Amino acid sequence: MKTIDELIQDGVEGKRVFVRADLNVPLDGTTITDDGRIRAVAPTIAKLAAAGAKVIVASHLGRPKGAPDPQFSLAPAATRLGEILGKNVSFAADTVGDSAKATVAALADAEVAVLENLRFNAGETSKDDAERAAFAGRLAALADVYVGDGFGAVHRKHASVFDLPKQLPHYAGDLIATEVGVLKKLTEDVKRPYVVALGGAKVSDKLAVIDELLGKADRLLIGGGMAYTFLKAKGYEVGISLLQEDQIPAVTEYMERAEKNGVDLVLPVDVLVAPEFPDLKTKAPANPTTVDADAIPADQEGLDIGPRTRELYASKLADAATVFWNGPMGVFEHPDYAEGTKAVTQALVASDGFTVVGGGDSAAAVRTLGFDENAFGHISTGGGASLEYLEGKTLPGLAALED
């Protein structure tokens, strides 16, 4: 992949540079609750602007159904980007229409504009190659050069990610270059012990990466809602906990393979349970009970790992030379169920090894729980993209930049 340093060296002043960013931030109405992805791509945008480029930033946000939907507008993200950059950022009210054309035409050298949500256009996510290519062509008409820097979207075969780089000279932004470099440290010549902590709601979301890691990791620590499918596979009662019964055969096979391969697959030994899911808006006290992992009452739901498991997982992370963590250990958004995720996060902070937080909810947890982002080796901006890379898949957005 060619880098933006090469682009700048060749001369970018006065050129219209289309930056495919990932500004898909969580919103509460029009208020951004976590601006991590905007801050992550801002240096690339600032570097291009400082070199005299006319920077056109585009992104998706949420899952609108191919038509404008005000609740998914990128206007708040454009405002926040301007605050981070310390300069005015123009905003186009559409993506390829009159507003976009006029906004881009009005850009002077070193100025920045954000286009409205790419997914307000059906062509962005279409499975029809011709429809996607046609939409990419309308985007290409706005720019002279393409820079891919939306790592959180590179696993999607979308027009702005996969088709557009084919129509313009293309370069990888600094964020993507950093993300790929980090992922190579997790897949090539890995320093050991290599410990992977996986959480989150559904085990089905992590099956492929577990399958791949059983041949690479030294230890796998399992938490979050996905842990209860593993506990059920061991024959334990899991009450009304999140459970994917159809995945029990696969989970059983993985546990057997882990033992055969000498991989230490570690499950919770105790959990916090309650009769119902907590209220995440009011954060009202939930009064959970701690029980052994093999003694979950039939009418209770597991919502976090318990204190003995926290100590166990911290001990398994203590001597790690490389750590990858993806997925919270419990319902961290509620204070009564945040201690498991906190314990794993703290263990990463205390580690002398190379620690990677695998994006998504894990990255949000780091910020929500008040940890210093600089205390980690790397915090990824793309949970799904990171997992698919570790699974060994070819990511369309990266493949397009390599051509």
C-alpha cells in the first residue's frame, strides 16, 4: 500500500483528496457519547490539510436504509471534527448531490469538508456490483485522489471502501497503516506468551477467530455473554443467561481441541447473577449475587465475571508478552457489572507486554471506565475488521488499497 507520506511528497497542494474515514460514533440524540473514532482519524486529515490539500471527508454512521434519515446525520461528527482540528469544517447536506458539489467547489487549499452519510445512498451498500460502481463514480467525480483511512469499514465490500479506490489514485492513511502494522504483530512472529481475552454477547460472533487462535494463542480467556454457551457445553446450569444452544457442538469441539493443542482455554469460575437485566438508563442499583459458575440458579441471569475469576484472569495476563482483548466481560455500562471488564482493563494497563484493545465495545469500555488510552499498546478503531483480519480473511478495503 502506498502511504499518504508518498502522496504528500509527490505534491498534494490544491488537489481534492477524498478521505474515507470512520466517523461512525455513538450518538444520544445529537450528542456524541464517544468521539474516539473521530480523534483517531483527525491526524491524517490535519496532515493532508497542512500540505495544502482540499480535504473531502466521507463516512457512514449507523444503518440507515439507503435513504436520508436525520437521526443518522453526520452533522454532529463534522462539528466535533472541526473542534478537534481547531478549524472550520464545512458540511454538505448530501453526499453526491448539489450540496456536495457546491461544498467541494468552494473549498480552498488546506480546507476541510464533510459529506453527509454515505449510507443515505443505496449504492453505497448495494450487493449489485454495477450499482456500487456507479455510486463510486459519482463520488470519484468530486475528487482527484483517494485516501482510505476508515479501518472500521475495511471488511465491508462497499462502494466508498472497495469500488472507489479503483477509480482514483489511492493511498493508505496513517490510521490504516498503524492498524495493519499492529495486526501483523498479532499474526506474524508473535512474542509469547500470547494471551487473548474474548468477551461480548454472542459466541457466534467469535467462532471463526477462536478457531484460528486455537493454533496461535497460548491462552484464551472467555467472558461476557458468550461464556455461558461454554459453561452450558460443560454441562452447567446457566439459568436465563444469554445462550446460543446451536453453538454448543462447536464450542465443545473447540474446548477439546484447545486441550489437545495445549492451549489454556480459561472459563469463569464464578459469576454475578440477578433475576433480570439491569436498567442502563437510570443505572438503578441491581443488587447482584455472586455464585460459582457451576451453580447459577435456574431463574437468574449471569451478567459479569465474579471476583475469583477477575483474580484468575489477571494472573493469566500478568506475564503476557502479547495481549489481544476484544469484548467486555460483563454489562460494563452498569456500575454493578463493570468490575470484570475493569479488572481485565487494569491487567492490560499493568502489563509489560504489547497490549491491543480490539475496538468496538472494548474501546468504549476503556474510555467509559476512565482509563488513560496511552496506557495501552494500541486501541483499535475497528472491532469487526480486527477480528476478520485475525481470522485470516481478505478484507476488501485493504485489498483495494494494495492494488
